[in-house]
Amino acid sequence: MVRSRAGSPRRRRKPRDPLQVNLRWLVYLILLAVIVPTTLVTGIGVAVMTSRDGPRDLIFGILVTAFALSVIAGAFLLLVLAWRGARLARIQETFLSHMGHELLTPLAGIRLHTQLLEQHPLPEASRSSLESIARETDRLQELVQRILRWREIRSSADLYRRRRTTTGEIVSQVRRLLPQTSRVKIRIASPQAPLRGDPESLAEAVVNLVSNGLKYSPETQPVELAVRQLAGRVIFVVSDRGPGLPTEDRQRIFEPFHRKVPHGVVDPGGSGLGLAISRQIAIAHRGKLGALDRRGGGARFYLHIPLDRSP
């Protein structure tokens, strides 16, 4: 139980599953745009048939009724398919969440024993194998944590600790979280621009964009992060010199688990969830996330967050 400002207890709002919300609106749309009008058309067709003013009216009424019934049947089939798709998606996310929690314990054990072995002298071949085990364990642990994070931001309504913050604070958190700050050039035009949101989550969204650029850019090319204020919004722009973005992939890259490595580019690895998490964080803060090709080669990602106008 949570107490309100007046002191009276109030119930914590139960997190809503976005899949259920979308399905509910689909039901409303089908009812208003398909089923109700076609039901009226069916009534007209039946009325024309029962009047029996002539063979033409009878045939017309039969055709209208058959058409209306087929539309209603199609709408019902669409509704069933949408419900089954949403249910399957919920099952998949629940499975991934449970699997992730189950994998964390053995991964922690593997990591612990690896660290214990690193403290002892080993032959060169064994040392190389141990380093490979540690590296692959870290990669798998990061993948599991990404999956759990994706499930968390999809299902929790009370996840974000919103407060008044600034672009300077968010950029400071970005610097702290980035593992390769030497390859990142940061330019911030308005460090005191006010925002309302969760600074840790916003920093996570920006770090995901920068990390994505670092993966696909040559090691000799830096990734640029520019922060500016424009038209009542703060815009975080991340630019890289990677392979760029084909037109057909500019929206699909934000879908969960979508990964497409361009021809001739070494696969940098990853879970395919970083950009999806960033987009979900942007939506939760009433913002937008998009991507375009960069002139001269590479990609440019835009994260728009509204300014805080409250006094």
C-alpha cells in the first residue's frame, strides 16, 4: 500500500502490459469501423429481401447481406488472430524473463570460478582458454541482462523515477557509463536545459545509441554526441561513420531482437535490444527516437525529449 499526500492509503497502480492495451484498442476500432456499420448494412439487406418488391430487390438484398456477413466474419477472424498473436508475444516475453533469471545463477558461478583460476599460475594454452571462457561468460551475462531489462521496461508502469534534471546531469551520467570515452566526442550547447524524467534511464538510452555507433564504426573514427536545445525540445544527436542505414531498415532497427549486419562488415555481436530499449525509454518520456543516413557515410540518431516548462 502507498499513502497519498493527504495521508490516506491508495493502491499501487498495477503495471499494464502494452500488448493488452494495444489489443483493447484494436477491439474498439473493429467495433466502431467494421462491425457496427456492417451490422446496419446487414439489416438493410434483410429488410430489402423481406419487402419482396421484385426479383431485383431480392437479389440485391442477398448480395448486400452476404457481403456484410463476410466482412463481419473477416473482422472476427482478424480479432482472433490479433488475440493469439498478443498471447504468443506475452508467452515469449515471459519465457525469456524466466530463462534469464535461471541463467544468471550458473553464469555467476562460472564467473566466480574463472576469477579463482585466474589467481593461479597456468600454462599459456590454459590461460588463453580461461580468458576465452571469461570473455564469453561476460558476453552471455550482458545478453541475459539486456533481455531482463527489456522485459522490465515493457511491463512496469512505475519503473521511472521522474524528477527535474538537466542535460548536463544526463551527459555526466553518459560519461560515467561509457566504456570507451576516448573515442567519443561530446558537445553540449545548453548544459542547464531543464528536463523532467529519470536521468539514469535517459542516460542509458543515449549510451545505447553511442555504443551502437562504436560497434559499427572503424576504430580510427570517433562517434560524436551533440546535445542542443531547439523548438521546446532537447535533442541528443549521435553520429557515427559506420555502414549507414538502408531506407527499409530505418524503422526495423528499433524492433526488439532485430539485427542486420551489412555485407562486408564484421559482426560486432550484440543482443538486438539496445535500440529497442532506447526507443521505449524515449516513448515513456514523451519523446521520439529516429535515425537517418549521415552525409559522407554513417548514421545519425536523434533522441528528442520535451523541455520542462514547469516553474
